[in-house]
Amino acid sequence: MGFLSSLFGANRTQSTTADNPLRLKDPTLGFLNLMGETGAEFIESDAYILSPLFGRTLKSSSTVPLCEVLFIYCELDSDGRIKGHGGMATDLIKSARAYVAVFASANSADSYIKAVKPRKDWQANVTMVLDRRGDKLALFFQKIFTGMFAGRSMLSLWVEFSPQGQGPWQAESPGTILAAMAGHITF
């Protein structure tokens, strides 16, 4: 099975659909800063926009917070490992028990290809940020999460707010790649 097919859900153990999504009740939002002052600035900006949507928000610069939605601020090296941490990104996602994970600091596509490997023991929808485009990342996820709290599937919302191809929506969206390994999820 190829890398792209595994990213888009071909090896999921649980099948979800837009009509039968995985429902996360009262999800916790977590922020994990592994890049110092720059990460702290990103967290403050993102948390200001996103935290009001969630009943509980956790922030950490060392311990992985237990949460269903995890924003990770880190730099990846050329081998896909987290700089200064040495671990693999997908290990953090599993440790958090997150079903939705966002690498909220920009890294190269090559680093992400090496870092985000499908797991048989934990699936999550993983967003890999190539370009935050200022506050557009948090505003994009504000729309996604608002829709998820209204019962809509993350994947359906993603297609609506970030369609493929060239178009005027690109100016309003961050540069991202979604690996939908957990499939359809809603709150």
C-alpha cells in the first residue's frame, strides 16, 4: 500500500462515513509547544481564536496533553523527527489520544512525508501546515470546528472550505495537507 493511499484512509480499521462519523463528545483542545518562544506566540494567537469553541483547553511545553484535538508546534528535521525532542510526531499524537492533530508550525513537505507514517494502533486526521498565512490557520480551523460542533463531518467541511485546485479561496486558506487516517469525525 502506497503512502498516499494510507494517508487517505485505506488502512483504517474502523470505517466511517459522512452519515456515520466518529463522534467525539465534549472534546478537549490541547496545545503542545516544542519550539520555544516562536511556538508560544503561535499558541497565544491560535488559542485566542479556538479556545472559546471548546469546554476545556490544555497547554504544555513538555508533557503531551491528553486531548482529542491536538495542535503541535515543532520543527521537523530532514528525517521527520522533532528537533530538540528526537521523537516521532505520530508517537505524540497517540500519546495525546488525539483523533484530530494539527502540525501548526510550517515544515517542509519532505519532512512531513517522513514524519507522518500511518499507524495500525492509532488513527487520527493529521493536518500538516506548509504555510500558516498569518492568522488564517486559526480562522480556518475555527470554521472547521464550528461545523464539527454542529454535527458535520470534518472531511465534508474540509472539502467545502479548502477545495482542490486553483481558486480565490486559496487567498483565505492556509497552506495545508490533510492526512485523513481516521476518516469522518464530528463533535
